[in-house]
Amino acid sequence: MRRRDFLAAVAGLGGAAILDSARSAGAAEEPAAPARQIPSIAGPDQNTRTSAFKAPAGAVDTHCHIFGPAAEYPFSATRPYTPPEAPLPMFRALHEKIGVERAVIVNATLHGLDNRVVTDAIAQSNGNYRGIANVNGLMSDADLIALDKAGICGCRFAFLKRLGGVGDMAAFRRLVERAAGIGWHVDIYLEPGSVREFSPMLKALPASYVIDHMGTIDAAKGLDDPDFKALLDLQTSDEKCWVKITGLERASAAGPPFHDAIPFAKRLIDNAPDRVLWGTDWPHPNVRIMPNDGDLVDLVPLCAPDPGVQRKLLVTNPERLFRFASS
């Protein structure tokens, strides 16, 4: 990614909201925009297979979403896609099927700045859920503190053109500083091939940061891909860097059972076993090939064969970062 593209794609929802506010001030002078067509996407595979691998007690799915119901939690008018609803009862059923007790709910761009779909689920979880919120610069400190008290542990920035992340670096930095001030980390979703460009900025952040979906690597490029090597270097050179071992189906070039992505996951786990996290990414928005979550669970021992490392990946690492009680 060229630097000017990087600067144009940096501020996720926070910067987009600031930019939208500036645009609205002059709306009377601009012609009405044509109606926007919002693409629909597929829902998850609801026939979850029973996995052969059994997760240890206290396991955490650190990256998953809840969508709707829209009647209660309306989809944002500016959303980049429309999925089938994937509400809390489906979410619970999925985790019961795969044998995972705890979860971190990441609020997707679908719900915009309305974080109730996350905080309401946390309130009903008996301490088993935490959340990642969407925020912007117009939120007050009291707003952020209220989210923190409701079980939010961090905020997300999607640096993806397809998700509409447009804004300025100053807005992004201010939000990260405020997040750090209340003990949050920041969740970073990168454009494929951009780890090298983002590394200096990430190292300078005042908060811990989590890189989603293994840095959106492409398994077809091999382990010697310069961008993957940059991710490994970031892991070892910056103790604030965490990586989610998620999205193997996104990284895979070969398709199911996604085994071509395993060497990348294994290398990341071996490189920094105390700062890696596992998740399903259910209900898998915007994937090319819809995975079965039981099959994804069975990739865990292939990525982390050692039971001690499995426990770090699934239990103790997320307990530390997301402030769960020790199991």
C-alpha cells in the first residue's frame, strides 16, 4: 500500500464519523447523492460439525460477532453490507456446540456506533463475555467510561477501503490516546499487504494493539512473503503487539480444509506464544468460502500441537488481555 493510500484509509469508524460531521455542515450546498446499493452477504453454516478437538475449560473465542435482530439493534444506514441476522441465541448455540465457554464480541461496522448489541449480550453472560466497541471522536470521556463499565475492553479500527474507513491520522491518534487512558487496547484490521507500511505507526501507539486475522496474510505468497516477515518482526520487536489466529479461511488459497494457512498460524504462535489469541470470526462476514466452525476448531491442534501452548492460546492469554477471571 502506498503511503498516501495508507493516510487516506486510517481512521476507521472514528475518523469516518468526524469526516461525516464535516460534510454534514455543508450539506445544503451539495446535490443529493444517489441511493446507495448495499450488497447482501451469506450467513454462517448452521450445521456445525462436532469437532474432534475438545477445547480446554475456560476457552475463549476472542473474535466473533452478533448481528441483530435488526428490530432491536438496527443496522446502520451507512453499513457496507447486509448479512442475515445472527442474534444472541444463535451465538450461544454455536459456542455450546463447539465447547467454548467464553467469548469476546467484536462490534462490526454493520451496527455503526451503536454498541448495545455487544453490551446487552455481556450483561446477560454471567461474566463470560467481553466486548470490543466502535467509537469516534465525538464520544465523551463519560461515554467511554460507561462502555468500560459495561465490559468493553478495547475499540476497533478497520483500515479497509471496503469497510469505508476514511479519516485523518490526528483523529485516530487522539482516540488511541483516550483508549489507552482507560486501560483499553486497540483492535486493528489491516488491508492485505499493508503490515510493513503500518508497522512504524503501530510501534508508536501508546496502547497494546491486536492485529486481526493474522494481518490478513495471503497463504499463496508463502512464508517468505515480506509482509508476513514484517508481522513476525513486529511480534518480536514490540511487546504491545498481539495477533489473532483467526481467518485461516480468509488466508487460504487452496480452500477447505484450509491447511495451507496452518504454517502461517503455527509460525505466529511459535514466535510469540504469550501474545496470540484464537477466535472463530463467526458468523464469518464477507468470506469467499464459508467455513464450518467445527472444522475451524479442529485446526487448533494443527496450529498449536502442544497442550501447554493450546492453553495459552485459548485460555490464559485472553484472560490477561480481556480481563476475564482466571479459570
